[in-house]
Amino acid sequence: MRVNVDKVLERDQKLSELDDRADALQAGASQFETSAAKLKRKYWWKNLKLKRKHWWKNLKVGNDPKSTKTAPKSPKTAPKWAEIAPKWAEVATK
């Protein structure tokens, strides 16, 4: 009988330790989920800003969005709207 009581107490201690480890694991998982969401949001915004930057650059230059040309250095050398419009019309009809 005494052996059975010792086994029950030992089992209770092991279950308590297991419960503590499970709680710690749950807390770590929750923290990971939060930090992963923040990181995902950060890079989503970074990607959006980069896409917006490229879109504006291509709109200013008047190139096809798939073009590799860069924007002019000075506003004085920027193309006039009359030069840009035909290029965009070509892109739109493709």
C-alpha cells in the first residue's frame, strides 16, 4: 500500500512538472506568434513602400513599368507630358 502511495505522489510530481513545461511552451509560442506578426507587418509595409517608389519613378520618367531606365537627375531634363503620353498609350494597347 505504501508503494502505491509513493507511486501516486511521484506521478503527481511528474504531472506537475509536465504542466509547468507545457505552460512555458505555450508562453513561448504566444511570444513567437506576436513577434512573427510584427515582423510580417514590418516587411509588408517595406515592400509596399518599395513598390510605390518604383511606381512613382516609372510614372515620372514615363517608361514602361518593366523598363530598367532610371529617373532623370534634374527636373529640367525631365520629359514633357507630350513625350510621355505616347509611350503610355503604347503600353496600354499591348
